[in-house]
Amino acid sequence: MSLEPEDFPLVTDKSRELLKEKQVVDYEAHRIEFVRWLIHLGKNPDLAEGYGRDTIRATAYRTDQFARQVWTEQEDGYTASFTHDHADAYMTELLYSDNSATHKANTQKALKRLFKWRAHEKNGQLWEPERTFSNMSSDTGPREFLTIEERKQIREAALDYGSIPSYSSVSTEDRDAWKAHLAQRFGKPKSEVTPEDWDRANSWKFTSMTWASLDCGLRPIEVERAKVSWVDVENSVLRIPKEDSAKNEGNWVVALSDRTADALERWLGEREQYEKYDNTDTLWLTREGNPYQTQSLRRLLVKLCEIAGIPTESRKMSWYALRHSTGTAMTHERDLAAAKAQLRHKSEQTTMKYDQAPVEDRREALDRMG
């Protein structure tokens, strides 16, 4: 596997917003050194053994979050000389946060790698945390699972996936390069690429599909069967009729967050512009004009995890990970009845007419769940 520092998040947009131009240059140089060390030496410096792609990406994101927190907390602002006190203060704050135990443990591992690099390359000292975190993982638990923090990261990644700069914001030279990219993406000559193709590239399709699946725990078969007629934007719900339900149990009214309803409304407006939707009520189609199925959805989720910096090593990732996380988070935020209603579980005791969790209550829980 041939990796370069540029393959990973060096200076994120959020960090650029906090830094001055020369600080960005300095921070980027610092990050290139660190990531290069992770690639070639990080796991075992004595044997010149580096980490895998997912571990490096996650470490880069988490240490960047740590850096931003240090800059905002201290009076002098920017520094690339992070101390043990910085790390201990960050972990203490994280201890009392709502983040999952897994996120806390993985953040601590990322910071230990940062100080391990400083010890090997910068004459620094290894960091021994004041307190340690366990990720509470178990082989008996569901492997197709996203934490609440990871749900939020996937939601943000779905905004970024496939997006490009706006037509008016790039230089003539860059615009020509983006035209070549869009020509290849849409299978047309570069001379025929129009500003409308730029709008098309910033599609709401993937965002609406991912967000609806996060809210409703849509099974792959339900993504495949989803229809325009399901979407009730005005009331922020999906109305899934019995004949379309995966379990064929009854008619379902499933809560959507207002953000998701807005994304679906934007997609419905955009969808009308594409000829391949002219003779079908199918809500989402692939580039080839086919409904999304298990494998295409899995590939999309893996790509979203890559964008979000979520490690997928030793994890069985499929679209069901979204569904499982929705059920767990809804049960935590509301109760089991709400989870069963939201996920449309097959149950003789739980049907729509016995639902103890109104749509409004479930929508409030979705906002908290991310």
C-alpha cells in the first residue's frame, strides 16, 4: 500500500478558519511530518512498520480536533508545540462530554500516537494520561453499529460527498480542471459541460438518502423500494404503505428531523430535472438508472466513513449499521416503544395503534441523536 501525507486530512477547513495564513503553512508542515511518520514508522519504529490507512485517517482527524481545542482555549491561540497539560485538559473535558466511550478511548489513542511521534522525532516525552478510557467493546456486541458521534460524522460526510466548489467561486484555470472532472463524471465532452452540470454535481441525492436512512433506519430493501409518494415534507414524515413495507406488516408513519425533511424537499425539486426519473416514482436511482441495492449502499457507506475519518478495520460495515444505530440511540433518547415504531419492527405487541411515542416526540429525539 503506497500512501502519502496528502492522502489524509492535514489542515481541515475548520482549522483554516482559526489560523492566519502563515500559521496554516507552519501547521501543515507539522502535520506532514506527523502523518509521514504514522505511515512509515508509527506502529513500530524499530521495525519501520506504519499504521493502516483507516487508523492514520482517524488519527489525523482526532488530533486536528485536539489542536483546534487547544488554540481556542489558550490566550496565545496558535501553537504546534502541544504539551502533556494540553492533552490532560482535553481528555478531562472529553470525560464529561456526551461522546461515546469508544470515541473517548480512540481519541486518547490518537493523542498517544501524537506524543509518541514527538518523543521519537522531536526529543519529546511519551504521554502517560492521568486517566485511561476503555472503549467497552465486546465481540458479543453488534459489529454493524455506529456511535452517536459517528452518526453525526456520517451526516456531515453526506453533505461533503460528491460536492465541488461553486461555478462562480473558482478561477478560470481551476474551472477548466473541474470541467474535465465533470466531463469524465457525467460521460460527456468537456466542451459540453455547463453551469447546470455544476449544480448537478452538488446533488442532494446522497444527502437525502443517507439522512433519511439515519432518521428512519431504512433497510437496503426499503431504500430500493422508496417512492416519491412516501415523502410528506409538510409534516416531516415518511408514509410507508403496507405493500412497500419490508415486513408487510401495515402502514407506517415514520418521523423525520426537520433537516432531513428539508434535504428531501431539495432533492425532490432537483430530481425533476433528470430524464431518468421521468417514468418512475422511485425516489433514488444510481447513475445507471437502477435502484440502490445492498452492495451499492455498502460502497457508499464505506466512502462516507472514509470522508468522516471513521475506521472500518475489523468492522462489518453495511447499510444496516445506520439502522442499528438508530434503534439503539432512539431507545436511549426516548424508549423501546419509540424505537420499535421508528424502525417498524415486527412485533405482535407493538403496532402503530399502540405506539406510545408520538411522531413529534420521535422527531425531537432525532434532533438530539444527530
